[in-house]
Amino acid sequence: MQTPNIPKTPLSLDLSISNSKMAEDASRQLEEIEANIISSSSIFDRSLAYGSLLQFQEISANDPFAIQALSERSQRLLPLICVDASYDDEEIAAQALKCMAFMIYHPSLVASIPEDVARFLVESLLKVITTTKMKAICNLGVWCISIQQLNSSFIASNLHSLLRAVMHALENPVGSLSTTFEAIQAVMKLAAQLSENMRGLSDIWAPPIYRRLLSIDRRERDMSERCLLKIKSSILPPTLTLSKVLAADLKQTLLPGMRNMLQDNGRKLCTIQAWGWYIRLLGSNAVKNRHLVNEMLKILEQTFSDPVPQVQIASVVAWEGLIDALIQAPTLSQHTGIALGNDTHQSGPVPHASASNGENQIDGFSKSIKLIMKPLIVLISSKCDISVRLSCLNTWCYLLHKLDVSVNLPSVIKTVLEPIFEVTFQRGLHDNNVCLWNTCVDLLYDFISSKNREGDGEMNDQVNLCILPAKATSLRSPIVGQGSSKGYPIKWLPWDLNKLDFHLKMVRLLARQGLMTCIDSKNRKLAFESALKIFRTVLKGVQVEFRKTTNDYNEILLCISTILKFVKWACEDVPELIAVGSNDLPCAALQFVEASQEDLDPSVLASPLYSVHLDLKHVKEKQYADNIEYAKKLGISSFVFMDMVSPMVYLTVLYLSVVVQSVSSLSDTEIVVRAMEKYPSFVFSSYDSLENMNATVYFLYMHGQKLSHGGFCWLKIWRVIAMGLKQKIDAVGDLDFLKSDSDDTGYLVVYCLLCYPFVACYSSPRLSSSEKAGDREELCMVSSQWELELVMEAWRSLYDSASCISRLQCTGMNSFAEGLCKALVTVLSESIDSSISHSSIDSFLKENERTIFLFIYSEVAVYVLRNIQVWDDGALQLRERESHDYKECSHIESSLVLVKRFMMLSVTIMKANIFSDLGVVLRVFASMTCFVERLCLKQDIFLLIEVVSDPLFQWLSLCREIKEVNLIHQLHQFWSHMLDCFWRIQPAIIFDSVLLKLQAPLLQITLDHPYAPISDATIAFWKSTYGKQRKLHFPQCLLPVLDKLSRNGRIRFHKGSLTFSVNSSAVLEVIGAQPRYRVTATQQRNSKRVGFTENTGNGIDSPLGLEKKRLKLAEHQKNASADHLEIDGDSNGNSPGVKTCRILDFTHGNPDLHLQKELRNSHSILKRLRKEV
């Protein structure tokens, strides 16, 4: 079956019809209710009609059509309701008031009420409240006032009527607590709507409320206090009339009532709370009623000393009332002279005051502050419960808040801030007062941080400074007291340098007292961090002042001196607390110095314009130390006590002074070493790194100690400094930052630093008159060889970096190494020579001292020998092609002298029958052997012979007496390689009397040495060189050994017309006409040529010094090479009268076998010789 098509109604049309119908229904229903109210003749019918209206109002809360209907009929309904509100029947009156309350509460309905109807409504309420005998009706009438949403202007015009009704309810003729509650609610409503109007009438409505604060009923007291807290802004500060009314009440009833209530322990708290409100409501009038105030203060004088913490806390909270009464922010600017911009910080015009009146006001303000602070200081410094002290601190913060910008006044800082900070910080940091400590630290930090918010622009004067808006900061950790959390904003202004002393005093308290009383490491760390945090903030504020052009020179200099004085205190006085076990303290002291360097302008710290006296006690004690003579001889800049230095140098020396005190007081010096990790950046971040390094190096020498007196600790510290300098050199790639007018290379500081380990290991031998060598402290054993290795690793690293820069700058071959070795020789000459001259080597150097010293010395000698540059074969071949000038040597003299001194010292030790250090000696001889293998240049070889002849002679002599196989073998290797170098020497060498005289001491001891390999190698060398000569002048020292060897058949002289005679100089001369042999290098590197030369020596040189002898010998060798007989050879370079000596038999004394036909080089000969031996 098909469904018929039914036309659809549009949705919008359906909704419109539905809404219209609902509106009509609501209007019709309300008309019926209105008609029932008007036509009802019985109480039941009227009650039923108001019940329907209440039900309709309830529905209308969610029905816009019902609200619309009510709004349209409110003008007719409200008069009916107002009439019935005064009905004699309680039920009808109550229903009418409820309906009225809804009409004047709902915003949509309030807006539709005409003014005349609203006025009639107020009159009706007044009549109902004041005339009714029914408590419920009175309460409902007051309730209507407390919830009404009438227009403020209308309420203002009818305030007196409403207030009369409320006051009637407050007087509470029926004695109902609920009526009092509703009346207080109405007061709070009116105060919220018309604060200023209610403030002007506060003398009317406030007394009934504050009187109830002393009520016996706790509920009344609580309602009154809640009301006062709610309308606090409307009554405080109080009007003069209210204060007068309260003063009269206090004298008559309230003050005696409080005295009586104090006798009851159960009512003490409510009495104290009431006291707080009364003193607030007295306001500025309290100053005029001194007698009354004094009587009131006697009440809290009793409660402050009460043994019950809750009573003390209540007293402290009530004390805030006195703050409200005496500290009035609107007049602070007038009293103190602080202005913000062009307007004084007050709400109204201030009458002109005379100068005397202003002084009286300031004096009164100061007295008020002192009065307020007195019990706070007493309580917070007492041993009362921590909750009391927390509440006390909370009240103190409230005072700071109320002081407004006056909190920045110097007098206020002195009276208010400083005492509480001192008490809190002096108590130390413990678990039970962490909250107190943190709050004060945060507050101090906010105060000091205000400087950093000042802005980047320059301030022309203090007035402009005050134009900046005061930064309102709140405590990050509000004090919790009596269950409420309060955060009071405090207005800090940017401070000036006049407050620097106060700030540093607070930092001093944080650092000293916090550490003196703290044992727990967690709290100690917190104290350090607090002190350092505040100090860095102060420095940042000072830096802001440095950037100002308005500050003159004297102000800046005074500021710098003040900061340095504080840092000196932190570094010289506080570390005395280390004795109680505070191992963290040195690190903190160093951080104070680092903070000064990091947070202040380097251009100011390094400026010579701001010089300060070097008044450090460590400098005074050590300025005449023995070791500083080393630094002076090396040429490092010096300083003495009270010298004028830059602030940066002052901080550098102070930093190291902390290290001195720390290493002498702590058992674990690694703490100090770790704390010095930032020291290199500290030194090199300045504009004048050279000045800092000079001060650092000189300070090291001032405090260098023998290892038996803790010197090894200084080697650890030296390692940190050395590695820092190495990193700096590597980073910049040059030594320009170390150059000076007297040192254009920049090497001097590096030399002095590299010399320091020797000074630390070997101090001056001089003893005081009261000290004996046997009484000195025993050496603390080095914890491990690893520590020494770290020292030497740092030494080698710094040496490599500086030497590399020297080579890159092409300052000359071995220029850095030679300068360093010369400096080392200077230091060693001062120490070792004087040591041996004052006492025997075994008595002056104890075993462990000697071991460390020789280890360092040997490592330095080995490393220098290994890295020194010489003219090797490749370089010489290149130079031969370019030029035949061999005048330039390898510049190794100072390096060889350094090694010579080691050989002399070690042989002296060995002669004392001390063999424990033989290993380091063998290492040096092994390095010397490798070094000799690299020598090719004639000047270098001659220099080697003349430098090491004396110590080598002593070692070879010593080997005659001792049977140390390893030592003898190493000496044999070294001596054999010294002989080998004569076969590769360039240019040509002449084995004549002059050269023989140079080699004579060593040949004397080695030709007839008891160790066969040494003597055999020497005899073989003699046969191939001097043994072939026809005429030689033999030095006197060689005659006995040559005679012995010749008679034994070990060596033979040439046959022929040889006559031996001893001239007046006791020299054996071999006379003959045959020419001498000359050994030259051929074009083949491994072969030598022996040729005939003319006789050029007719006499014997007189004894000369080493240097003159070497120069004369070199010149003689040059002349002989130029004058020798050259014979043209064949294509292979051989001539009929010349034999090419490629193989020489050094192993036998048979003269017929010294020339062989087999071709071998000199190295193979010596190798075979050693093998056969």
C-alpha cells in the first residue's frame, strides 16, 4: 500500500512555533501566580501562591522564557512581594523575602527593576529588619542585602538605609548567632561594592565587629576575624575617626578585657589575635597615643616570652599589626626622601613640612623601625622552636614589603636587613634551619640581583637611577606559618658602590659561619654554593658600575681594593678552618679568586693604573727564601712584600697562596691539584699573560721546597701549570704572548718553568743555626713511579711545544734547547756545586731524594740528547754540494755541558759506594751512545771530546775499581762509538800531535784498561791512526802506557830512522823524514783514504783552556787539510803512492796485518772487532 505524500513543515518554522508557545505558557503561568497573590484571601492561599512563585523562579534558573516572563512582570510583582515581606505570618513573610532575594540577585531580573521600585524595596527591607520580632525574618532580610546585585550607584545613594538595617542586625537584639553571621556577610558585601564609601563610614559599622574579637563565643570571634580579613583593604589604613573610636574603646573596655583574658591560658591566642587587629586599627594615631600603645605593648611583652610555641607564633603574627600601624607606605617618600621619577611615592598631596619637622619625622621613622625589629631579632637569635623562628622571619619579610622602596635606604639596611642576615648566617646551616637559611640567601640574592636589572644605558645621576621602575620580586620559597603560605613582593632598587661593604660582609658570614658550624658534607656544599653565588652576583653588579663613565678613578680603585681585601680574607683567614677537617674549603677559596677574575673586566684587572699593594702574608714570609736566587739569576721578574702590582697579579699570587696553605695542611693534595684545573685559563685569560706567568713562576721558586719538606706536592702543582702553558702555546702557535723588552724570543718564562723541577728536588744546603741535617723530616715516599712519570710527561710536552715553535720561527739550530740547557746548568751550578762543597753527597741527599732527583735529571738529559738536532750525513752532503764551508757547528755545547754535569754528579755518587741509582746512569750512557752515532761534523766531535773527556775519564777510572758488568759494558759501547765517529768525520781530520794532545787523557785510561774490549778497541784505533805517524809529540801522560804496550808487543812504531828523545817538556818525539798519514773520506761514505802529507808540526802547543784548545785544533786541522800532498790517482781515485784503507784489523797487534785487501767500511771493522772480543 502506497503511503500518501504529506507536505513537510520547515524546521525553523517548527522551532519558532515551539518557542512562541513556551513563552506564552510561561507568561500565562506567571499571570496566574500574580493573580493568586493578589486575590488570595487566606493565609493558606497566599502561601500556596508564593510557593508556586518560588517553584517558578527555580525553574526559570534554566528556562530563558521563564526569566523573560519574570523580567516583564517584575515591576508589578516586586511591590506585592515587598508588602508581604512585612506580613505578620512568618511563613508568608519568609516566602516573600526568598522571592525578593531571587529577584534582586539574578542579573537579568535586577536590570529590569525600576529605580523607584528598588527604592521601595530598600525601605521595605529596612522596615522588616528593624521592626520584626521574628529572628528568621530578620536573618532573611539581612541575607537579601548580602546577596543583592543592585547597581552600585543605587546602593551608594541608599547606603545609609542599608547600613542602618545591617547595624541593627549587628547589634543583635535577639542575641542570635545566625543574625550576627548574616549581618557580617552583609557588611562584607557592601564593603566589596562600595569600598571607599564604607571606609568613610567605618567608624559606624566597624566597632560592633572588632569588639566581638574578645567575645567569649569562639564562633563570634572567628566570624569577626574573617570579616576583618575580607574587608581589610576597606578599613586599613584606618580613618582618624575610626582610630579615635577604637582608642576610646581600648581605654574603657578592650584593654582591661585583654589583660583579663591573658590570665586564661585557653584564651591567650584569641587575645593576641585581637591585639593585632586593634594595633592595626589605631594606625598612625598610635603615635599620638603613646601611653595607650605602651600599655598594649606590655601585653605582647608577656606573650613573646611565653614558653608555648603557639603563643609565640601568634605574638609574632600579631606584631604585623604594629608594622601596619607604624609603617605607612604613602608617606615613606616624604619621610625618607626617596622618589620615583617626578612623583613622590604617595597617594595624595603632602603638605609642605619645615626642615625641623622633616627631621622629626625621619627620627620617628627610625625609632619605629627599631621598635619593630627588637623582638624579631631577639626571637630569631634565641633557641626557641624552629616554627617560631620561621614565623618571625615571615613577619620580617612582611616588614620589608611594607617598607616599599625605603627598604633600600642605608639606615634601613643597617637596622632591618643586616641584623637578621647576621643572626641567620651565624647560626650556621643545619637540617632544622635550612628553610631560614635558604630564604635569607634568596632574599639577599634578589637584593643584589637588582643591580643586574638596571639596564645597559648609562645613568647620569641618582635621580635617573630612581626613574627605573622598582623591580618587585617575591620570595621563591615563601615562609609557611599557621597554615598559610605568604609571598610578599619587595621593591629593590639598583644599588650603588656604597653598599658594597654590606654585600661582602654578608658573603663573609655565609662562607665563615656556614663552614665553621657545618659538618654534614651536603650542608657544607650548600653553604659554599650560597656564598659563591652571592659573591658572583656582587661582582656582576660591580662590573655594571665599572662600565659607567660617571664613576671616577678613586671610586673604582676603592672598589677594587675592597674586593681584593675580601678575597684575601677568604684565601688567607678562612683556610685556617682546615684543621677541623673541612677539605672542601681550599677549593672554595680558589673559586672566590676565579670568580673575581672571571666576572670583572680583564682590562681593569690588568691595568697598571689600578695598582694595589701586594700585602699577602705568604709573600712577606717567603720574600727572602733561598730558592728565589735561582729565579733572579735566570732573569725572571721578581716582587716583594708591599710592591705595587696590578689587581690581576695580586689575584694570581693570592691564588697560589691558597695552594701553599692547602698543600701544607691537607693530607690529600690531590684535592688541591683537581681544584687547580681552571688555573691555566685563569692565568692566560688576562690581557697580560706574561705578567701573570712571571708572577706564577717567581712564586713557585719562592715556595719551592726540598722533597723532604713536601716538595713533591709542588711538582704536582707545577705539572698543572706546565700543561696549561703547553696548551696555550699549542693554541696560539707562537710565543708572542711571553715576549718582553728584555726577552724578544719568549723563551725565558718557559726556561724558568722547565728548570723548576730541579729546584723542587734540590734545594739550598744552608741550614739554620738551630737545625741539624739529621733533624730534618724524612722524605714522604712517592706514592708511585707513575707520579714521577706524569711530571716528566708534562716536562716533555712543554719542551716539545716550545721547541717546535722555535724551529718554525727559524731562530737557529737548537736555539731553544741550548738556552734551556744553559739555564739548567746555571741552576745546577748553584745547587750541586755548593752542595758538594758544603757536605758529602751521601749525607746531603738522602736516598729517596737522590733517586727522584737523578731520575728527573736523567730523563731530561736523555730527552735533550734524543731531540737535539745535528748535522747528519744527509745534511752534510747537501751542504757539500752547495758550499764547502764547514765553519757552522750544530750548536750543542750547552746540551753537552748539561750531560757532562750529570756524568760528574753520578760518578761522584758512585765513588761514595752508592749503586742504587745505576739504572738511570746506564740510560744516559745509552742515549749518549746513540747521540754519538749521529755526529759527523768535525766541530761537533771535537766539542764532544773536550766536554766529556773529564767525566768519562773518571768513569773509566772508576770501572778499574768496581765490577759492575752492565756499567762496564755500556762504557765500552759509548767509547767504541766515540772512536767510530773519527772514521766518518767531515771535513778531513789530521791525526797529529795537536789532536793527540786532546785525546791523550782518554787514551791514557783506555789503552791499558783492565776491561779487554775497551783496551783492544783503543789499541786498534791507535794502530790505524797515530801508530802510522812518523813524527808525533807524545804527551807526558801517554809515555808510561805506550812504553808498557810497546814492550808487550801490543803496539809497534815504524821502522826506520826513528829516534826517541824526551825534550824539556817531557814529550817523546819520533824523528823521521817520512811524511805523515792523513785520513780523508772518499766519495763512498763507508771508505776512508790514507794519504801522505807534509810535516806541519814542529813543536808542542802550550796548555790551553777547553774552548781555546778546540778552536786551535779546528784551525790546525783546516790548515793541514789545505796543505796536504795531493797525488793524482787512477779512475777509482787511487794513486801509485797511496793505499786505500778499507779494512783495518783492530783485533791483533801484528803490524803486518793492519792492511787487508778485502774492502770493508769502518763500521764493519768495529763490529767484527767487538764480535771477536
